[in-house]
Amino acid sequence: MNLKERILCLMMIIISTAVFSQISRGNLLNGEIPASIDSFFVDKQINLQVLRNSTAFLTDRDLTSYLDYDIPNRKKAFMRHVKHLSEKLECAYQDHQEMNAEMAEIVYEISLLEASLKQKATEQAQVKVPLKAKVRMIMDSYKSRYFTSYKIPPYVSLENDHDLPSISDSPYFHHVEVDTASPLHKQFGYLAKLKKVDAEKDMVVLFEELSLSGSAPKIRTLDLDLDNEWSLKWGDEVHADVVGSRIFAALGYDVDHPYFYGKDKLTLIFDENAEIKNAEELAQNIRQIYDIDLNPFISGFGLVSEEMAAENKELESFVGSQYVRFVKCAIEARPDRVKRLGSFLPHLPENENRPELKGALLAHHFIGNWDTREANTLLTTVHNGDYEYRISAVFSDLGTSMGVVYKAVAADFKVGLVNELPWEVVRRKGKKLKFTNSINAILPSYKNAEYEDLLWMAQKIAMLNEENLRKMIEKGGWPKPIEELYFHKMASRRASIIDAFQIDDPHPIAFDKKLTIYEEGRAVVKNGALVVDYQREMNPESFVKKKGRMRNYGN
């Protein structure tokens, strides 16, 4: 290698070291070099052809399709990130370096990004869930009742750290310090701050376009700065997703960032050039796409007035524009500095035995999550600025939780039904643990989960105290009687996990399975169950009626 090449390589190493420092703080491989990256090496040196093919797939915008599927848009920051990683390996090749742990980490990240982007390309081509996938969901839902039964090994001891999995911080999981100055329920906000997510108390967003994906009604919207995107949702997930995501964050996982908005707290503005011009057209299109009537969720609409702009200065430049407000809704952040790829579990066998991913099964059980499909795991790249990037695995769409009803024959389901959330997560029967929750996808990491993995997560759940639970459930925006019932149920579910795994409870939380709450002399909650269809005008989705949504899982 001549002097010019060496100087160039040295410069690239200096630049990419800043990038790699972000990755090395999170161990992807746990010190092991997997067989899946063998193709990147020849005689212990980088295989330039394989490396350049992968780099081209991730960075060449002239490459627009994969297996006849459109490749998702790759942002400049994402492509810079990949090129920095690739250049470091190119320099290692020029210096005749043999494979080492640092090189293996970079290669694995590139292969993970490539596999995830390919998975995203094939997934986004399917607007509706195929019939085969729907049948599989129902089969796994019933099968999971039997597979989630674990023998309790006699040798496992909480006092012996060698009996529990040793887990390092990685893009899949980060240990959350239990600190009174930064309590666990604030971890969600900490993660949002790292991504520059800023949800205001009174939110104004601009209509961007209709959404055709998923089963819950939603649209794509933009911040007023036109940089950051938000997914605006209605229906039965607007409470459950908010709470489930905060609990997963408190346990050490990265998540999406959903926020609940009550009556008139969010204003949606229609630009005159948008495909949808007003509230009426929005409702018509939501009905056509999702077969759901949006009108009961609309609290007001019309033209932005001078009076409205005086109350909210963010509306000043939109006086005269069409707007609509809602009885309730939720928005989920899509920050510009975060690139969303496909699944973080795209056929990579190394992930099937990661303890932190196997242990996540118990976190799903804790919140009663039903939809555990691979599509709801998400690989992201986060631009930290100054050419620093990191990858992070996100547990996405946790709203199919907190009390779920699904029907195989009608192919219908509904979530956020407090009476359908069991008081217990798990029971200890003799030498076995038996779980109450069903999941619709038994991913390899969940199938491989062992008692020790679940015990590790049980210890994380035990660290949640009363303040943590109350604060996270309050963010869900449920009416107060339902919020209180959910708190007692989640406290009971936490206790059932602690009892089943025979953990000394560091923060005992009192709960009442016979909870009764009166309003104006009438029982709203009686003997631990919601007994009225609470304030239907403010809660059009209903907290007791079980008829849900047919789209995607039904038609």
C-alpha cells in the first residue's frame, strides 16, 4: 500500500472510530463470531467482493429493487453510516489485518442491516396480511397456551450468579440503573430525548398522507417544521400502546414513542395541496381503508380562526386553513434522525439464543401482548450528530395488549379491554410454571426461552415499584376508574411473577382483586371488574364491547 493510500486509510479510521465507539458500547456478538458472517472472510481476511456487494445494496440509490420488491428509501445519514463502516474494513484489508473481534462486530452489523432492509422490502409490498399468515396467527395463539409451560430446574439459585444469564449492554438491551434521581418510569422519556422526540402538551400536526398498513386506523402527519413525522392513530390501541411501550422501556428495551392526546389536545391541519382537504374526506377515506367510522372520534372541525391562533401561537400561520380535532387519539414519533428498517430478527440464528431476547417473552406476558410477530421487531439506525451513529433494536407496536379478545372464526380482535386482562400472569404448579397469556407468533427466541431467561426478566419486573407503575399507567390517558383498575391488575400481575419465581419482593405493592369504585352513587367498578360501558361519548371504542376490527386479520 503506497503512502497516499495509507494516509487515506488513517483518515477514514479516525473518522470511523468515532462511529464505531458508539457500537462498541453495545456488544452485538457477546464475544462470539457467528457462522453467518463467514462469507465476508477468505483466509481470515475481508472478502472485498462480498463486502462491496452488501455496501452497494445499502448505499446505491440506483439499486431500487430486491426480488422485484421496491427497496425502502435510504436516507443520507444512513448511507454515510454504512460507508464509514465499510471503509474501516477496506482499510483493514489494505493493511492485511486478520479477522478480529472489532472487524467481526462491523461485519455483523452490515449483514444485519442488509438482512433487515431486505425483509422490509418484502414486508412493505404486502398491504394486507396473507391468509396463510392469519391462519398461522390463530394456530400459534392456541398453541402458545401449551408451549408456555416451563419446568423449574432444581439447581437454579438467585444467590448464585452463575445460574443466571450474563447479559451485556447491546443494541438489543440496555441495563437501566435503578436511581431515585432517575426512576424507571422516566426511561421512556430518556430514550425519546436521545432521538430528539418532542411531543408538546398541545400538539399541531400537518396531514401528510393516508396509511394503508396495519389493522388500526391511522394516517401519516408532519411536525410544523416539516422534518419529523408522526403516525396519528385512533381506536382501541391509543391507551394500551402508550403504557406497554413505557413498561418495555423501563425494563431495558428500546421502543417506539407513542403519546396519548385527550379531547381537543391535538389539531390536525390540512394543507390545500394535500390529497385530503378536510375532516369529511378524512372520515370517508378511513372508512374505505379500515372499515371504521371515524366520526365518533371527531370533536370539532372547520377553519382555523384568529381566536384559535391567539390561544395557540403555532396556529398563526394557518389561519383560514381547514382543521379537525378529536375526542381522543394517539401519535407515534417518526423522528428524522431515526431510520426505520425491517425486523431485527431477519433469519439470523445468532439472535435465537440471545438471553435478552428470550427473556423478552416474559415482558410480553407481563403487559398481555398478543401480537408478537417478527414484523413488530424493528431495526433502526440513530444519527447522534457529528458523524456518530448507533443501531438499536426496537420492540414496536405494543398496543395489542392490556386485555385482548380474538376470534378465530370471525377473524376479529380487540385490545385494551380491562376485564379481559387476567389478574395473574403465571402460576407455579408443582415443578412447572404455567402462563395465562397467548401470543400469535412463537418466534425462535421465544421458543428457545428457558427458565433462567425468564427468571432474569422476572428480576427486572420486580424492580418496578408503585410509583413506576402508577406513572406509566397514568400516561395511558384512561378514565380514572379504569386507570385505577389497571393499576391494581398490573400490581397483581407483577406479584404473580415474583411469587412464581420465588423472588423476595423489593417493593411490595398493595392491590385489591375485589376493587370497587363508585361515581355519583353508582358502581363503575365492582368486585374487580368494569361494570358499565364507561362514558361512550368520550370513548367511542368502548371498554366493554368486544367487537373489534376486521381489517387485515379479518379480510
